[in-house]
Amino acid sequence: MPEVVAVSSNGKEALEIFEQGLEDLIRSCRQPTEKRIRYGNLRSEISRGAGNGEVANAAVVYETPGGSTTQINITYDESEGTFSYLSDDLDETVVCGDPLEVVAMVRRHAQRIPEKRMHALFDAIDIWMSEGKSRREMFSEMNKLLQNEFLGGRITTEELKAGIQHIVREHNRSRG
């Protein structure tokens, strides 16, 4: 088990430091709207336990083009003064007492969202291609993603451009 570093003797303070750091991170990914879409409409919700020594749960959520949702779950055990979450490879539970370390993990994950969104878009295009859709049909699908009512499921103009380039490149490759 990893060493637990106590930030303070007051567990509520560690949770408050985490909440503020998470709020600042998410705020930085929300303006302007293009950036908010690029980060999959990143948002969080923290639910606190009712009594002393309770567990608080934080859910950090975002979407990829088309509306697939990803969630990062973090729990904070006030009586133990520890945060826990799944490792990047999802193979183990990481336990630590430093709220700034947890915010840093969420920040690293958030920094990869634009790349994950681009991969998801290219995967969708590849599926459309394997289904035999014409270029015109794929461009129509891209337009739907651009105008999607679900903010996190939309694509940015940058993603639109890259998606169109991927369609043209892969369509030409399959014909040649």
C-alpha cells in the first residue's frame, strides 16, 4: 500500500483543497465554448456523506464525439484522510492523502481528452467507411456531429477539419 501523506489533521480541509483544485481545473477547460467542446464538456459532481467519518465521492465526466461518456471516480474517506481512484491502466486502486496529487491526476487525464476525442472521431469515421458509406454520407454524419444538441458529443471546427482530412485520405487510400 502506498504511503499516505497527511495534508492536515483536518480531513475536511484536504477535501476542500481537492474541491477547489478540481473546480479551478474544470473552469480552465470551459471557456470559450470551442474549448468546452474540445474538452468534452468536462464537469464534476461531489457528493458528501452525511455524518462524521463519511466518504465523499467525486465524479469527473466528459464525452467524446457522438456522445460516449467517460467518468473518473474519486472517493475520499474522511476518517482515514485518504483519496482513492483507479490507476491509468485501471489495474489497481491508488490511495493517497495528498489532494494536490489527486488534482494532478485529473489534470493529466484532462490534458489527454482532446487526443481521445480525435481518436474516437477517427474510429467513428473508420466504422462509417467499413459500412460502405459514401464520402457524401460521411460528410453528412460529420455535419450532424458539428450540430449535435449534446454539447460534449459535438465536434469543434478543428475536429471537423481533421475528420474531413481523414475521410478524404482514407477514402482515396481505399480506392487506390
